[in-house]
Amino acid sequence: MKNKTAWEESAESEGTTESERILTRLARKAFLSLWSYPNVYSDEGKGDAKGDGKELVDLLVVFGDDVLLFSDKSCRFQSHVDINISWPRWYRRAIDKSARQLAGAESFIKRFPERVFLDKSCAVPLPLTIPNSRVARYHLIAVTRGSHLAAKQFFGGGSSGSLMLSTYLRGRAEHEKMPFHVGQPLENGRFIHVFDEITVNLLLDELDTVPDFIAYLRKKEEFLEQPGVIVSIPGEEDLLARYMATVRNDEHTFPKVGQGVDYVALPEGDWEVYLKSPQRAAKKQADKISYMWDALIEHHSTFIRSGEAISSPYLPSDNSVDHERVLRALAEQPRLARRTLASDLHYALQQSDTGHMFARVKMIGRPPNQAFVFLTIPKTSGEDYATIYRERRMHALTTYCHTVKESMPTLEEAIGIACEPLSEGVSSHDFIYVDLAHMPSEEIAFWRAQADELEILRPKTDMMLFRDPEREFPAPYRFVDSPAMHIGPDGTPMNRAERRKADREARKRTKKAKKR
């Protein structure tokens, strides 16, 4: 039995506490295991070979130039104690401690990216390269558990129990005076995303790819940090609902804040409206095929971790970083793109014509800057798999991925996937990543000649181009506004206390009407 590599063993680790294990499982489902590492350590303070390193964060995600640092704190809330005592205690142990841990970890990793390890003995370095601090984008995320039931009881009136977002709060002293409200925990204003046990689940379920999740974090920070504007949100889930329901230039975003506006308050209940909408249900149904894309990435990650990934002539056989770049190109696609890419791949797999290859090229961007090539080639009778068939397939894939530059000069990269059609009954995959950004005319001509020999990508004969528009919400989507009773007489959305009062008065009116 083959011994597992240190990278393989780290992939099986899920954290040391139950809450860390929950976070790790959620993160690996969304971000995939090749880029997610629980309980990473630094060698800071490690005295000798037998000493232990210092835990940096509970979960580290490194994906290209983005670095996500997670701190997970599960602290019991003392509901039987006066709220003016129990809230500050919980805040210090859960939120304040997490924020300071994250800030310290960010500072250390920026200064010493090579001193991050997978084990507490600091013998196994992080297998991925942490980007240089000049280009790295750090996202600090505190997952705090234990406040949900206490917050639900405190707010009453059917509250979801999630933490309210109030951007005017900064530092520990201000937070301790406002139970279950969160602004910026650090006095210096370094942005910390604070999620509780409810909202972290919702976020990683709704935004379950790295690019989708990172886009939300970035745009959320921009929305909440607008100069001179105070923002009040009933809970992270309602902010997420607004984000999902607001689309500009084919991207999710947040509502625009008008010039001169200095206070923005979102109404409560948006998440429930979005959650129950037929449009979201249609989206989830349409997304099902996209998880084939996730499974493909995850399956081939195992070969990279085990050192068994087979290299093409364009990927050094001893360089797992280059293999990671190929799979990262696949994982860089958001959920909507994965839906169409998986559909195209599935279509290619269904094509089988003995002795003939089938290829489908999917171009992404406006104008196109990225191409995906899906190639299926049946194995002919008597053809040796390793020395003839696999080599023939890889040559065809390489030719496709280079020649597409001729027909679409704006392309900067091509990613190719080649495999047997489903009818073969066996399955293997070849991957290739080709940088097309700077391809001289001589090289373009060379690959054109190679394509002509293979009789492929001939524009006047067997090459068809078509536009493939895809809607994230297959059914027309219009976000339903919150109930009118939650809008004040001046047209301004009510705050949480005002909404609770309006709800109570509405219930009283209903009871009186029933008695009549």
C-alpha cells in the first residue's frame, strides 16, 4: 500500500474542534480541498526541533492572489446573566479575540509567507505559494458561534437571531454597549467580516465557489465603507439577499447610494422573500449540472496531492504548482459559468464517432479572453493506450488550444480537457493550460499548419460559431419589495425596533378583527 504524502494527509484533516470541522467541511465544499487548509501554523516561538509552532488561523484559503483567513470561535453565551454583562463577555471572547488573531496572522503571513506550515511541528510547509504582499488581497473572516439563540430572544418578534451590522461602531468599547450589533471590531478600521453560525452556512451555500464568495466580500466591503455613510443592516442574510437580487452589467452588486445620502438602512425580511422565490428555485435547478465541474476539479486534485499527476510536454513533471494552475483556471469560474461549461463538457462526452474526434470550444469574456477546449477521441482497435492513443490525444488537444488564437486574437489563455467519450466505458483525462497573451505570428502560423494536418479548426468547412447566452435566474426575476408596513411615513425603511413595534401593532389589529 502506497504511503500517503504529507499533502494528502493534510487534506484529510478537518480541524481540532467540532465548530472547526463544520467550517472546514463547508469551506471545502465551496472552495474545494486543493486550496483550503485548516489549522495552519507558523514557526514563531518554536524553540527547538521538539517544540510546537503557533497556530495562525483556523482555516487558510490561498487562491491565486486572494488569501482568505478564517478564525472560528465557539463560545457559550451566558443567557441567564444580565445582558450588559453577558454581551461584553461574549464579545471579548468571540469577536474581539478573533479580530486580533486575524490581524496578527495577516501581518505575519505578509512578512514571512515562507514560514507557514500544515503541521504544528512545522515540518510540512504550505504546498501552495502565498502571493507577494504587493499584489495579495487579504480577506479577514471571523466566524463566531454561540450568540444565535440569545440574539433571537433579545430582539424577539420572530427575529432570525443573526448579528446586526452597524457601520458606525468601531473598537471594543463601542461594541460592548450595543448587544448583538457589529461594525468594525478593530480600532484601526481594518475590515473584518463577522459571520455567526447561521449566516456562515447561508453564505457558503449561496456563494459556493471561490470567485463568487470573494466577489461578495469585496463588494460588501465597498458598500459598507462608503465615506460619510452610515449603514444599518438587520442581518448578513438580508444583505446577501439584496446582493443576489441586484444585478448591474451582468454582475451581482449592491444598491447604489445616492449623492448626499448619509444613512442607509435595509429592511428586514429580504432573505425570506428571496429564499422562497420561484426564481431562486429555478436557479438552483439549473445549477445542478454545474457540480459536475466541481467534481472534476476535486477528483484531479487527488492526483496532484499524491504526486501522480501526469505532465504534458508543456508542464514540468516535477512541478505541482503548474498542475495547480490548470485546475485553478477551472476553479476560477463562478457558478453561472460552471453551469454552461459543464453542459458543454457533458455534450462533448456524449459524442462518439469511431475514428473521429469531437471538439467544442467555449470562449469567455467580452471580448473573449479565455477559451475552454473540450475534446473527445475514441480509441481505435489495437491502438496502444499509453504510447499511441494518449500521445495522439494530447497532440490534438495541444494543437486546438494554440490554434484558437488565430480565429480570436483577443484570447489570453486556453484551457483544454481531453478524454474518451462516455461510450468507451473507461475514462481518463488530459489537461493543458496555454498562455496565449503573447504569441508571435510565426508561432500562430506553426500551429495553423499543425491544425491543417489534423484537419481541424477549418473555418470554411467544419467550424461553427454561435452565441450562448445564459441567465443566472432562468425565470424573469424581480426582487419583491419588503412589506409596506416596514416603510416609515416619510418613506424611509424602519429600523429593527420600529419594525418590531409595527409587527406587534399589526398582530393586535388582526386579533381585534377576528373578535368582531
